[in-house]
Amino acid sequence: MTDKNTSFSRNLNFRCMGRDYSFKCPIVMGILNLTPDSFFEGSRFSTPVEVVQKTEEMLQHGAGIIDLGAISTRPGAKEISQEEEAGRLIPALRRLVRMFPKTAFSIDTYRSEIARMCIEEGAVMINDISGGRFDPNMKDFIGAYNIPYIMMHMHGTPETMQNQPLGNEIMNDIHKFFSAEINRFQQAGASQLILDPGFGFGKTLNGNYIMLRRLDELRQYGYPVLAGMSRKSMISKVLGINSTDALNGTTVVNTIALLHGAELLRVHDVREASEVAAIVDKLQEAGIE
């Protein structure tokens, strides 16, 4: 992993279904929500033209990966059927893969069948908010083909996660989760893992900032760390604003995350995150001969 006192000199290399991908760290992952009810209205895109235009914009602004999601995971969100999820995802993914054939598309899903369908359509990575807990077949699918996989920690489900959120002892739960789930996925054959502590998913406000301050602890597992805090309530609650006005706060926490070991940022605002990544990279290489 990248030491906090060195630059982001390494590349992350992934392989999916016979194709190789290489990304220079830090990596910015742009969010493309195909949902009508995402918590941030500015990230919702439904028409084919909107989806293509937003993808093109994010790529121009420095996104290395585009993350497509068709289920809202905001607090209290209701589950939709697999058929509805596929109906939103597959047509959009087909169009994007055709128009941007060299782009790495990630799929935000916790269903192994949706994951399989999307990988077959050209996606290269699965982003699972449940870390494999919602679908027992997920680890076997990921392991069988060794698909690049983002493993996220969540306390509860999107519908229940804020009922009893984790607070001051949060890192104990985080380490227990990753120790167990990494082992399960490795035994199934998976080795291309990315770890996401799940900011905002069943954590108190203080718990989120404890995770941010201690983010570098996740590097002990030997896998890249992703931070996804873009415009979340952990920012707006501190500043007394709503998500629409949370861009500056997002820039601050993204900077802190990179300085504490994150190598990927999942964001709505790609240009600003790319600027953060460039400046932090320069800061960490300054004075190194």
C-alpha cells in the first residue's frame, strides 16, 4: 500500500474476463445513478442522452472508473425487484460500453445475478454495498471468475441502518467484518478486492469521523482502500447545510481521506475530486528525489 509519506507512484492493475486495466493512483470513480430517488438530485440521470452526456463529462474531468447504480441506498430506501434493477442497468450499460469501449464501468449491486449479467455486457468491476452478505452466491461468482470487487461494510440494511448506528467502537466492528469477509472471498478464489468502510452506512456522525481519522488502519489487509463520502450527511450535518451545498465539505473530507491512505474516491463531482487527487499527489511527492 502507499505510505502516507510517499507519492501515489503505483498503478492499480486489474484483470476482468481476459482484459487488463491499469489505473494510476489516486483513482477517481464517478457516480452515475440510474435511480429516480438518489439522495443527491444532481446525480440522477434517466434518459439515454443524459446518461451519455454525464459519462462523457466525467471522463473528460478525469474519472478513471464510472460506477453505475440502479438502486437507491440512501437511509430508509426501499428495495426494488431484480427485474426492475436489470431494466434500468442493462440498456444503459450496453449503450455506454458501445460508445466508450475503453472505459472501465463498475456496477453498484448486491445481487450476483445482476453482477453476472453486467459482467457479460462489458462491466469490469462489482461494487457491493453489502460486502457479500445480502446474496450468498456473490462470493462464489466473484471468486469463480476473480472479478474485481469492492467490498463495503454496512451495519444493517439501507432500510434499517440508521436505527442503531455504530459509534465510538466502530473500528472494532470494521476490522471484524473485513477479517472475516476477506477470508471468505479469498477461499472462494477472489484476489482483486477493494475495501470500502462504508461512510454513512449505519454509522453515527462521530463514528464516520472516527473511521476517516483511522482510515489508514485498513491498509493492513493489503488491498486498496476506497472512500465514498461525496455530499453525504456526515458533511451537511457538521456544516448545517443540505447535500446541494456540500461540495466544499466533500473536497475537504476527500483530501483527508487521501492523506490517510485512500487510493480511490467515489464522487459525484469528478473535476473537483481530480483536482484534490492531483494536489495531494504533488504534496506527497514534494521533496522526494
